[in-house]
Amino acid sequence: MERKCLSSILWLILLHSFISAVHCDCGLPPNIPYGTLKPEFTDQMSFAVASTVKYDCRPGFIRAPGTKNYVTCLKDSRWSSHDEFCQLRSCGYPGDIENGYFEAEGISFGSRITYHCNLGYHMVSKRNYRECQADGTWSNMLPSCEEVNCEPPEIPHSRKILGFVGPYTLNSMMRFECNKGFVMEGTDTIICNMDSRWNPSPPDCIGAFCPEPKLFNGKIKEGKKTDGYSVGNSVKLECDSYYKLNGESRVRCEKDFQWHPQLPTCELGTFCPEPKLINGRIIQGKKTRGYYYFDSITVACDSGYKLNGNKRVKCQTNFEWSDFPICELQEGCSSPKIANGRITHKNSKRYNPEIDGHGFSTSDVVEIVCDRGYRLQGRSQSTCNKQRSWYYFGVEYVWLPELPTCEYFFQD
């Protein structure tokens, strides 16, 4: 019985020793986000019961007053709880700027302050923010704001048609147009932007001219210039002797710096065109094989019509008839002659003189339009009227209201 008790006691001693051996040490101390182990504890892998390890604060954090910065290994191989012994370091008030304000995420380590300028001012600093650093100071210098002030735009060969004399502050507007003979490249209206720059960029006025109108076997009859042909200029062209013009004789320099309509050509002529006299006929010199230059004919009007022009015309060296006449009604108005304009309608119907002739009787209404580049002066419509004439002691036919004129007018 005594031997049995001795064995039991020995077994209890061994079991206690085993349990003590298993639970005597703690492993690595807990990882704390804002703290780091002091250097003397960083190389240890295990710690005995009752061992104490201490922490330092990480950069950007400072010790919280009255807190414990250590943990202890307990008998059950667990580490004791710890206080929140570090707190974020504060950088203090970041500072104000003139003519601006800031938006803050906070004033502790890692926070960013973003500065903005008031309306009418713009940021001149490269960085518009400050960050709270680990040592408790703010990064960067305080940014600065300056009043928006655009430089006076210099646009040679232009004039200002909208805007005032500077300073040119935010949203100041200017509008330009180029001098005659120059064309604008860019937008005519600019606005002073937040960054003290004009938006869009100021335009340029570029000297622009149509090319010299060259006509092979021909020349400029009217409008020749030596200093270039700017937009709106027009010239009249004619062919040399024995050449015939193919195309329009008058052309105009347009905004694309090309001549419109297209420059004509001069072709070696052979015959004048077959004479066409509506309400009339050739009474002398008629040919069936064409009319050479210097051929002449005599014309007359049909009954009820009168000749307006010379009755004898000649085929000229440019193979055009000299001042070909027209036949008008004896009892009616003269055919309207509108320089730089034409009749488009007669009695509300399309009018073509080569088909409809030149007869205008009482109550006929004509509508007149001007050529491109010319502006109508007067009424666009006129009516043929018969009235008593005290001057001729009879009747006369007149257009009422008075026929309009077409005056040169060019606008970009």
C-alpha cells in the first residue's frame, strides 16, 4: 500500500512539471499599428512568464499622456492587454492665404489641406496643397493667389470692335475684325480666363489676296491693281483680237481667295454667234455659213415693235457683235436696263429675255434683283404705266415706282 501511494505522488509531480513546461513561455509580442518594439526586444522569439516588453511610437505618432506602452507575458502564455499609448501627431493650424480659402481633411499626420482661390483670382503656386508630415510640420509653402489679369492682346492688321481698355480681369471680352485685305485665322471673340489667359487664343489677321487673274490670249479691261486683289475686288476681262471669251467676263475675289465665277478662257475664234433678234429680223447681210470678223448686218423690228439700238452691227475681232439692239413694243415701256442687276420675273413668271423678248406693255410687273456684291436701292418691283405727258403733248410709258439701282456693297 505504501509503495502504491509513492507511485501516485511521483506521477503527479511529473504531470505538473510537464504542464509547467508547456505553458511557461509567450510567443512574439502583439503587432500594434501605431507602435514598434523597442530595439532590445526585436530579436527575441519567445518570452518567459512575467516578461515585459515595451514599444515606441511609429513616425507621425506621439505618446499619449498617462498610458502604458508595454505588455506582459501571463502564466497562461498570453500577452496582457495594452493601452492606446500613441496618438496621431498634429501639425496645428495650416495658415490662411489672401484672396483664397482651404478645404481640410484634418490637421493630423497624413492629412492634406487643399487651397482654392476666390472668384476673379488664380493660383500662381505650383502646388495648391499642404500635407501634415511625420515631424509635425506642414509641407510646402503657403500658396498664393493673384488677381486674374490677361495681357492686352496684340493683333496686327486688326481693329477692336468690342471690349474696353484694360486691365482685363476675369470674363473680360474682346472682339476683333481684320483690316481690309486681311483675313482672320481663329475666332473673332476672346474671353479672359481663370488662368489669366485668353480663351480661345487671340486670332491672327493674315494678308490674303487672290492670285493675279491671268488670261492667256487676253487681258484685264477694268479693275487692274498693282498692290494685290483683296476680297471683294472685281475685274473685267477681255480676249485679244481674234479670240473669243469662253465664260464670264467679270469675276470677283471671294473669301476663299479664289476668283468667282471661274476665270474664263480665250479660244481662237472663227465666227460671231448667229444673230438672234426676238421680234425682229435681218434685212441685209444675212449668211448661212457663219459671220467672220468685220462682217456686218442690218436689222429691223417686226410690226408693232421699235428698235432700241443701232440697226447696223458688226462682227468684231473678239467675235462678238457690237452693241446688238433689241426690239421693244411701240406702245409700251422700254426694257429695264439695270447695271449690275437683272429682271428675274415678269408678271410673277420666270423671265428669260432670250426667250420672252423685251416687250413690256401696260400693267406688266417686273421683279429685279442685284448681282452678288451689290445692294438694291429702291423697290424690287415696278409696273409699266401709261400716263399723259405734258412735255410731249401726248402719252408716255413709264415704270412706277421708279426702277431701282444696284450699288456696290461688300461685307465679310
